[in-house]
Amino acid sequence: MDSILTSIKKLLGIAEEYEHFDPDIVMYINSAFSVLTQLGVGPEEGFRIEDASKTWSEFLYDDPRLEFVKTFIYLKVKLTFDPPLSSAVMEAINRQISELEWRINVTVDPD
């Protein structure tokens, strides 16, 4: 199983069994899903998680063209949950998020 919550926690350096921050991380993940819904990614009616039961394939429908959505969600969560102290690093992450948004747009609406 490719749990969305578990994979984002792993990228953040949080053990799967440590659940203290789960409500915060879930909220930030769902905020990123809202942005992606506006960009045209995922189910038309939107998508959200409540725990570790939802998987990437439920959101992405196993579309290999959208693998970078995982990176997008991780970076959005990282900036709000554990922002870098360096403004240069923060700017680099923001640039990467902007590029990913552009690539997502191109992928879902190539016209």
C-alpha cells in the first residue's frame, strides 16, 4: 500500500508510528489537494485524506505523467509544517513549487 500520509511523513523525517503531528500534516496535505483540484488534478469533486488509509493511486489513478504531484504535495507541506530557516532555501523551494505548478498545468491541460 502506498499511503499518502505515510509517504509524506517519511519525507518529512517522521516515523510512521509517531502520530502526534498527524492532524497537522493531514490538514496541510488536504490544503495541497485543494490547490491541485483547482489545477485540474485528481477527482473533479476534490479529494482529501483523514488518515493513512488513502493511497496515491486513489488520487492519481496510476497516471505516470503525474508522479511529480507527490513532490508538489511534499514541498507544500514542508513549507508550512517545517519551513527552512534560510530565506535562500525557502526561495528555492518556492521556485520549485512554481515550476511544478506550471508542469502540472501543462500535463492536465496541454492546449
